[in-house]
Amino acid sequence: MGLFEELSVNYLHTKKPEQKDFVSHMHDSYEIYYFLTGNGSFCVEGNVYPLSQGDLFITRAVEAHHLILHGDEPYTRITIHFRPGKDMDEDLKKYLLSMYNPRCIGVHNCFSTRQFYKANWHTYIKELYKTDNMVKRQIYLLNILLELADSFPKIVDDYIHYPKDNVLRITHYIDEHFMEPISLEQICQKFFISQSQLNRNFKNNLGMTVKVYINRKRLFYANDLLKQGESPIQIYTKCGFNDYNTFYKAYRKQFGHSPKQQ
């Protein structure tokens, strides 16, 4: 059974969590994040969602996110990372990923347990984690995604704390244009903001400068294309890099190996 070419599950329990261990990051795959215990919020592209036990979050590739701690209570969560198999039926794939694509980044990420407390995915996620049988894992994930896709149109973002200072508008703009050679000057002119203020807003909301943010999006997008079988020499311009040497050095610094070693 090969519905998913990548499927990994991770359980984390930390008795004394520290904020320094939860920095903003991205993935080159789809993620399901399931919150079990702790005191904090989940930040996606600057939007902040208060956490309640049983909340489920979805993030797609290159969607920046991190945990914000509000205390030192023990923290527990389960994460699932996956990529659909190349042979998966296109209509099935489109439906399973309908809540990931083409949703705007940083919105409609949370399936709140307050709204979906009767959902079967609460059980499916725990069962998926418990089993080592890959066939069973794929079946559980399939059921989770089907139920999420059915529930997605009902999401109510009542609990979201939107970022100030135009951060969300700017991240949406970058998400639409990071594959182009956009510059900080362009962004500042479009949103009538200075570079120092722009970087300060990003550091406060996303924990990184705009340049780092854009480069990470480009590199994780490049990694996704490489996993799909494209060659390094074909993709660097698709990812917003002007020359291969700059792309090669940035990729090696981010992932610890050359793009040819994917």
C-alpha cells in the first residue's frame, strides 16, 4: 500500500519546556500538529492561536510556525508529517489536501477541540502513533485527512490573535512572490515601511529577519521540488535565486548537504 510516500509520526513530552527550544521553523512536507498538554499558544506566520487540549493544527510546506510558552507546565504533542504518493489518484489527492491548498498562510490552521470535540481524529491520531504497522498508519492518516477535509469549511477562527504591524499582509505578499527576485526595498515601498521597522516586526512576530524568512521559504520550496525528482540546475531560478552558486551555498548551509545529495 503506497498512498503516502512519506509518513512519520513524532511524540514529544517535555517536563520542563524552555522557549529557546521552540523556534520558528518550516517543513517541506505537510504537517498535522496535535496538542495534548501544556500552557501556550501556537503561532503560524505571526497569527497566534491559544492552545487547548485536543486542538489540531495543519501547516503546509514553507508555512512558518512555532510554540509560544506561557508557563513551565509539562508539554506534550504529537506531530505527523506526510507527503502523498506519486501514484495517488489526483482527485483523491486534491480532496485530501483541500484544507492545505490553496488556503492562505496563517489562517484557518486550527481545528479547535471546542468546535470539533466529537471528531474521530482524536482517536485516529493516538492509534496512528501507537502502531508501527505502516499499512495501519496509512489507513489512520487517510481517515484523519478525510475527516479534516469534510470539517474544514466549518472552521471558525474565533480564537485567533492577528498580528499587528501588517505582518500577515506582508507574509501573504512574500508567499505569493518569493519565487521571484523580490527585494526588501520592494517590500518596504509597497507597504510604506522602513527596513529597520520591517525587520523588527518580523523578529517580534516570527523570530527571524525578512531576509532569513524569504531564503528559508525558497530553500524549503527547492527541497520539495528536489523530492519530486527535479534536478538542482533546473530549479534554482524557480525558487527566486539569481545564480546556482548562491543557491548551492545557501542550500548546503540550511540542510547540511548539497542539493545533489537529496
